[in-house]
Amino acid sequence: MKRASLRRWAAVTAVVALLCAIPMLVSALPVSVPKLTAGQLRGRILASARLSYAGYAESNATFGLPSLPGLADVTSLLDGVTKMRVWQASPDRWRVDVLSDTGERDTYQLGSQSYIWDSGQELLTEVVGQPSLRLPRAADLVPPALAIRLLDEAGQHARFSVIAPLRVAGKGAAGLQMTPTDPASTIARIDIWAEPGNGLPLMVEIFGRGSSAPALESQFFEVGPWRPDAAVLTPARGPGTGFTTTSARSLSGELNNLATAYLPRRLAGRDRIPEPPAFNQVGVYGGGLSTFAVLGIRGNSDLVGEALSAGGVALDLPGGTAALISAPLVNGVIVQPAGSVITYLIAGTISASVLEQSAVTLTTQDSYP
């Protein structure tokens, strides 16, 4: 009797093990995709922006950023796994639900209108207005959004090549590799796998220099064409739930305190990129996969001290104080020039030495606002 029971449990265990192994077995099957050049695949990926699709995706980030005041939501996206259900009707009509053990946080973008549903608080928030600048959000990590943004920004500052196809979300995916041409970039390479027919990105991996594991990986586990459904894209409130409104500006944290500061045309030998008038408070330098931005924040907050307390490294500058924060893909320097009411934030996918050179320039300018 005991032997029969053991046999039954052994059979059950074998079935469970087989079910668990199915995804790995499927992904290991040979992959055959149409032959495309790097230019053709890149063009199809960029053209996929208007596709309608739905699926389940996860991003896994290991940036190792310290927890900074007012940026907890951002650092959580860049350290750990983010689980997302996604529906897109068009680039400006979509919904992304972030799932966690404590509930979910759903973001709706409906043209110029935005809503956020927090299941833990049972609260629906209407976000009024569109900020010229905003902090990263989970929707930025969905494979298509991430891949298309990276391809757009890389422009002529990267080399492209075809890499081996993979099976992603049960589909044969063609591979495209993007490599920066600037040796100062913190990015070693970016690998994108997409459906060869329509160009929809299924997986993105970003590797830092000297690392064999991606610092950021985002991939679909399920995805397919979706016929837009108004019921899915319309925020719904149940009985007893709350509703409030907030401005897009109030979600921007420290970005609300941006100051119009004098920024030079060149920093660390890199030209400032012309930006639209709405972005005149931000200086963007370099380009492609070795871009860095400079923001001036007005106020009396000791941001340098807070960064040092969070694990930053003090820099010895001739005309002020500064803290360096380093991560596998992003470096940042917080600079407080002596005698200035403005603190500069410098960050980007570029070496710490370039940012430190920029900090020296900002602390030795002739005058400050």
C-alpha cells in the first residue's frame, strides 16, 4: 500500500516537473526567421510603434542605485522585477498594469488624459496636464516602448548588426544588436529581438561594460494582436472607491524645482544638443548612447549631503562640493557650487570621468544665478 502511494506521488511529481519544463523546452526549439539586414529589421521595429497589441511582460533591472529622497518609485523600477500587463491601441492610447504582492497600480493614457488606479488605496486619480519633463514610469520599460526609444535616441551614434534569433513568448524573433561608437558610453551593447514580420519588439537586453549579464532586461512572456476595447481602456471605479485629481507637475518630484540656469555650449568636450523651448531648463550633451543631461534645482535642500548619506562618493572640486553616484548603466553627479543657490544634477549613460569634468566646469563658472 505504501509502495503504491509512493508510485502515485512519483507520477504526480514527474507530471509537475514536465509542466514546469515546457516553457524551457519550447524556448530551446530551433528558431527559423526570414533573413533580414540590420537596416531592414531596424526599420520594421521603428515602424511597429503604431501596432495594437496586448500581453504580459516583465522587466528585470539591476542598476544598484541608492535610495534617494523623492525618487523611490524610480529606483524601484531600476532594481528588481517589474511585472506588467499591457494593452496598446495606439502610441497615445494604452494601459499598463503593474502587478505586485500587495495589489496593482494601473496607468491609463487616453490621448491627452491620464489616470492612475491604485488597488491598495482603492483610489482613482486623474492626472491633469502634460508635463514637459517627467520621471520614468513602468510603461517606459515595456519592450516595444523601450526598444523604439533606444533606437530613436541612438541615431548615427551606434553600429547595428544582426544577431542569432531566439524564441520569445513562443514566437521566432529576429535579433538586432546596437553598439555605441563612443568609448565613454557606459553601455556595451543593446540586444533587441522582434517579430520579423511586423517588427514588434519582444525582448530587450542592455549590457553595461565589463558585464556578461544584462543590467536591464525586458521581455514579453505572452503577446499578440489586440482589437482595441473601450472597456479595457476606460478606468472603472467600484462602489466605495475614491476619486481625486492631481496635476502632472505634482508627480515630477524634484523636477518641480527646476531653475533656469546658465549652462555652457560645451561640457567635457561635448556639444549641447539643441532642445525645444519647453526643455530650456535642461542641458543635454553628447548624443546617442553616451548622452548626459544637466539640470539646475533651486532651493536650500542639501542634495549633496543626502546623496553622500545614500552611498555616494565625495568629489574634490575647486569651487564647490559634489557627490558621485555610480550604477552599471547610469552615472550621476550632484554638484553644489560655492555661493550658488542652485544645485546641479548631472546624469547619463557616460563615464564618471566625463561627469566629473563637467562638474568642475560648473563650479568654476564666472557667475551664478
